[in-house]
Amino acid sequence: MVKTDLSVSLGTLRLKNPVMSASGTFGYGLEFAPFYDISRLGAIVVKGLSLAPTPGNPPGRIVETASGMLNAIGLQNIGVERFIADVAPRLSDAGATFAANIYGRTTDDYSAVASRLSELPSLAAIEVNASCPNVKEGGMAFGATAEGVARLTGAVRKSTAKPLWVKLSPNVSDIGSVAAAAEDSGADAVSLINTIVGMAVDHRTRRPKLSNVTGGLSGPAIKPVALRMVWEACKRVKIPVIGIGGIQTAADALEFIIVGASAVQVGTANFRNPRACVEIIEGMEAFMREERLPGIDSFRGKLLL
């Protein structure tokens, strides 16, 4: 029997398998410990952290859609200091590999969070949420342009020696150029896609269903868009690409791998099935055995055109 090796490299970081949780859909990781051993995941990406605790938006903040969900949580989080003091030690005790997603309202905010987190030896990587509005640019998201991503990535790169991933917005015209801007500015990997902006209304009350009016669409509905953008990014950059968007099953994850992704993140599926991530790992292992493939690298990027 061919030995199955699911380990992957994201730059200098080696993961036991390519399956990670997506930020904002897995809490701080500890919430899923009752369902399985969270150390089985390649990595846990915790919900976005800011300098100070953030309460997020008022309800309603989540709306189910025909094939996914809309969320406008507003990046609610406990703040970087409480994460370092209370959460990180418990993740380490659980044997989990974990990365921190970060955000801010200015590049200085991002840099400050990254600098503080860099003092945490157990932290595997920092993922920069480039989809946040830049208050110094009139509210335009950092990730809306290649220039914005380059400035943000460059600023955070100066603040940390940790592996740096940049999570890209899909709300752009050319995802390849945005990914290249992150690479050229010091990113060790790019992760994509973040949610697509959408909205839901109630025709009877004549009001939006989300208090924020618009929110981020995720789930199976966005997978074809995500798959296309990951494929395009993989053709433009040499750094690893982490695929995100509508991954529910091992087959979904393998589709991202075959178009070139080095790893994947599983998001909305965790709400429907708390064991989604570990079941995807098991499904990938079964596929590799069936196909007699020795490792992920023997499958990654092998799309036939």
C-alpha cells in the first residue's frame, strides 16, 4: 500500500496536512475541541484580531441564503492582548498549529497588531485581512487595488518576521495583479477569496435583513468564483496560494489543490457540520490511497487543459 503523506509547505512553514479553518468561522479554535482533536488540522486560523476588543455590528448579523450565508458580524473579537494571555496558551496545550488573522482601520493598526503577535513563539503565521475599509482612503478597502495591497503588505512585513499571508478580496477586476502586488511586497503566501459583498431584503417589512444592509456572501454559492480566482492567482505568483470559498467536502478541497492551491481553508461548512474539517482530511487521505498518490505535491496543479 502506498503511504499517504498529506503534509505541505507554505514557505518555511510545514503543515501536517493542507486543511485549515477559515478565519471567522471557527471561533478561536477551542470551541471545536469537544467535537474532535483540533491538533489534527493543518492549522487553525482564528477569527480576526484587532488592537482593542471590538463589539461588532448589532443584530441581525447573519442571513441564510439559497446556497450559503451572508454575514455582517463586524469583526467582533476579544482583542490581541486577551488572545495572547488567555487563548494562545490553551491552543498550544491542545497541540494545535494556529495562525492569527489581523485587521485594522489604518496600516499603523495592522502593524501594531502584527508586532505584538510576533512576540508569541507558538504563533505559526499571521494572515492579513486586506478586505477592511481604510479610513485614511475614504473607506475604500485596502484590498480593492493592487497599490493598496502593496502598501498594506509592505507595512506589516516590516513589523514581523513571522510567515505572512495576505487574505485577498474577490471584489477586484484582476485578482492576479493583486496577488502579485502582495508577493512583491513581502507576502509569504496569499489566501483567497474572502467573502463577496451581497445583501438580503424582506419584501414584507421593506427593510434589509442585515443591520449593516450589506454583508459577505460565503458558502457553496461562491465556490466557482473562488476556484477561478485561485487558478488565476496560481498562474501569477510563485508563493503558495491558499484556496478558500465554498469548500464542503474532500472533493471540493481537491479541486482547489488541482488548480494549484498549496492548502485550503474551510469556512461556512463548519456552521453546518462541526466535523467538516476533519472529515475533509479523512476524505483526502482516502482519495490519495485510492489513486496511489504518495503526496499532495504529486497532485497539486495537475489540471489538464
